[in-house]
Amino acid sequence: MAEPLISVRGLKVALPDMTRKPLIGRAPLAEILKGLDFDLPKGSVTGIVGESGSGKSTLGRALVRLIEPCAGSISFDGRDISHLSEAELRPLRRNLQMIFQDPMSSLNPRRTIFSIIAAPLKQNGLGDNLKARVAEALQRVGLPQSFASRYRHQLSGGQRQRVGIARALALSPKFVLADEIVSGLDVSTQAQILTLLEKLATEMGLTVAFISHDLSVIRRLCQQVIVMREGRIIEASATDALFDSPKDAYTRELISAIPLPEIDAGWLGTLATTKALT
Amino acid sequence: MSACLDIRSLSAVLPNGQRVLRSVSLSVQPGEVRALVGESGAGKTMIGKAVLGVLPSSVRIVEGDMLLEGEDLGRLAPKARRTLIGARTALIPQDPLTALNPSRRIGPQITDRLVRILGWSGERADKRIRQLLDAVQIRDPERVLKCYPHELSGGMRQRVLIAAAFAAEPRLIVADEPTTALDVTVQKQILRLIAQLQRDHGTAILFVTHDLGVVAKISQKVSVLYAGKVVEEAATADLFTAPQHPYSRALMAATPRYTDPLASLKPVDDAVLAGLAAEIAAADQAWRRPHG
């Protein structure tokens, strides 16, 4: 296996628990990630799956250092980034990009698509030749050049998500975090976006962390899978191995709970014969 | 036996004259689950709203009949219509958090409907709700009834609303994407509960969903919608073994399947979309002729 681009050891993250916040004063911390160890090999797509509250999104945010871990280390390309300051992180940011779940709220409604894609380029000192660079980014995700002058609301959901991808990839990053990027899309659009991401990941040699609640999507796209539950890694293995012989009972439960689009009378289990309520 | 719900050639338009429902016909027999499946904009939620009489004011029904247990909803006076719909139908919504009033405890919220709309006594309503909470496997009804909606998990909230929907013994339930917001393991439990209660009570369900996986597991009949038009209508088993319409086949191929990752998640072919556009245009033209 390729050497790791990102290496995580003993990662713990605690965030303020707002449900227990007193009226005055700070909310107590709740441990969300409880000691994680894993590697993301260079050029691989890794699926991170779990149910709501499993900590998968928090893990993603820690990987791109939007939040600081309270213990453990995250090394990126051999350098520990877990406690770098914002200023120290800035030169690394172009290599740690994100594609968000909801392109409607992650694209600025008052800016044109051109200006949205150009923003990270300017911030990272690639402001020369902007027109050509944005044109290349649009072409890469299969959007016509005329879209550069449009606004977010003039695009369909799938087109918006393409803009999100174009923005993240404009800097040719080494690492991309994709957090539930297809969960708001129709199946036909979902298929297009995943096919696009698959193609770009291969072409550009991206290392991708693909967070999703949908194991079917993960099987198609990812080479390895990390199954999370309540802030811990339940199982991590190569994708085919995970589906063919899942080791953990929870993984098996997750897989068997997916309703496949085929008739299976036994899937719901035997319905108890209870008498009708009166 | 007459159908529980019979929709005949229902068309609805927006103020600009655009049709959002295109001569939709479908029926739900007593005790049957009919799935309405389609992508966003297909009109599946719109049909559910039309049945419940809660269409947005901008949408106008211009043609067609809806019969609820043989009663023509279009011929009833508004008040009689509302009373009939209130007594014989119920809704299981997609998002239980927005469907529940955040500032009232669960108990009074869900018994109120039985008291106010059906004229039950408070005691009878309370007893009934407790029976149903038991049926949806809520172990500590006392606590749940005293909770505010935000104090319950998504799965618990959906259980509460399922209990509330079945409590009044409706003949027809409109379930609008009831499991879309839930985790897969919870989704399976909820689908099981709905199937169980539906069978025990002989309730007919109009089950709106975008997920062909859910269609396969919960329904006996299915209508595939595109742009407000029923493009295929079939017994669920037949749709999955031999889908007739190219769009049904395309949807099937686009749906992810972990058992067959390479053959699934296929983008919908442009030729299929062009065919659909032509089909819609032809239907609209044929419809406009007599309607000016």
C-alpha cells in the first residue's frame, strides 16, 4: 500500500456540549472522538461511514484542521499539523480542501460563480491569469464557460455541487474532504457527481476522505472504509473485505439495514401477529 | 370493494399556467400500500397534499376527481370536505421536528387532534394514544408524553407521529418520505413498525418516497412519476422484475447497490431525458387542445 498522506494517532476531540450549558458561563466539554488511529494512503479514496452522532463529520473537520484536537496527532505529509496556529496552517490550506454537503449554503448568493471559484486562487497567490484558471476549473467539472457569470440560484442542485467541486479542486490540492456531498441530490444527479469525483480523483491523484451515511455509495467509490460509532472506529478495512466478510456485528447490522432496490419479502423480518387494537 | 382512494385524471396548474400535475390517475385499495416514487419536482408530495386538501394556494386543481372511500371530495362543501378528510386520513410527515410544536409537550399535542377533530373525550384519547405508543414500542410512555419534541431523538419523534397517525383509525395514511431523515438502522425499524401497524389495522397507505429500495420493501403497488406525470404504474414485484418505461429502468440503474457496485449508480442517459421531455410535451399539447 502507498505511504500515508495523512496519519492519525490517538486522536481525541472534545467540543462544548451546548445541551448542558449553564445559563451563565461556559458549556462543559464533551468528548466526541475518543482516540482514533488510521492512515489515509496517498492517492486513495477512504470512506468514513457512521450514523448521526458517530463523530464522522467532527473527524472530517479535524482532518482539515477546522477544529483543534485535544489529544493525539494528525500528520500531513510527514508533518504534525494537530496544533499548528492559523498562521502556520495558511500555507498548508491549499492542500487541505473541502467539498460541502449543501452547495446552496456553501456558495455565496451575492457572488458570481467566477468570483466563487476565483476566491481561493487569489488567497493562495494564484491571482495571475485568473480567467484561464477558472475556465479550466469549470471545464474540469463539465460546466459550460457561460456559467462563470451566473449566480448560485440560477443553477440546479447538481450544477451547484459541481461548482463546489470546482472550487475545492481549483488549487490542485493533495487532500480533499467530501462530507456527505451527494446526500441532498436526486439519484440520477448523485450518480453523475460520484462518477465525476471518481474520475477527477484518479486523474489528479487526489487523496480523498469521503464521509457518507450510505454504504452503497461508499462501496462504489472507496478503496477502504472506516466504520464509526459513538466516536470510535468499529472496523476499518479494504472495501471488498468489509462487505464480503464484515467482522463487527455493528457493521453487519449497518449493511443489512440498507434497503436494496429488489424484492425481498423477508427483509422486514417476520411481522408479529398481534390482534388489531380496539 | 371500492377503492379507498381513487384519483382520476387530476391536473393542477401554477398561476403561470404551467401544469404541475399532469392527468394523474391512481388508486389505493383498502389495506394496500401504494408507493409514489420519483425525483424532486416529480409531483409526488403534491399528490399527497392534494389528497389531504393542503395544496399551497398558488396551485390550482383544474381537472379531475378525487374519491375518498367513494365520496367525491370535489363535490363536498369545504367544511364537510375538511371534516371527512380529518376523520378518514392522517399524515406521517418527513420531518417530525417541524411537524411538532416545539413549545408544547408531546402528550397534549397528539391527543388534541383526537379530541378536537374527532370529538373524543380526553380520557378516551389518552388511553388510545398509550395503546399506540405501546404498539410502536415506546417503553416509557409516561416520560415521552411529558417530553418536549427536542428532548426526543429523531427515531423516537417519528414513532410518536406514527402512533398519532394510526390512533384515529384512519382509512388512509399519507406517508411523505417518513424515513428520509433517519439513519438506516432506525429507518429499518420504522419501516417495520409502519408495515406491522398497516397490516394490523388494514390501513391503506400512500407512501411518498424517492428511494426505490424503500419502495421494494414496503409497497405492493407503485406509481413512478416524472414532472407530475405517472410514467409507469405497476405491481411492485413487476416493476422490479420487468420495468417497462425507460425512465423506470434508468432510475433503477442509478440507485446505488452495494451488492453490485459497478452496475449501479449509472447516470440517467440523455436519450431517456429527451424521450421524457417529448412525452411530456406531447401530453401537454393533447391536453391543451380541449382546454384552450
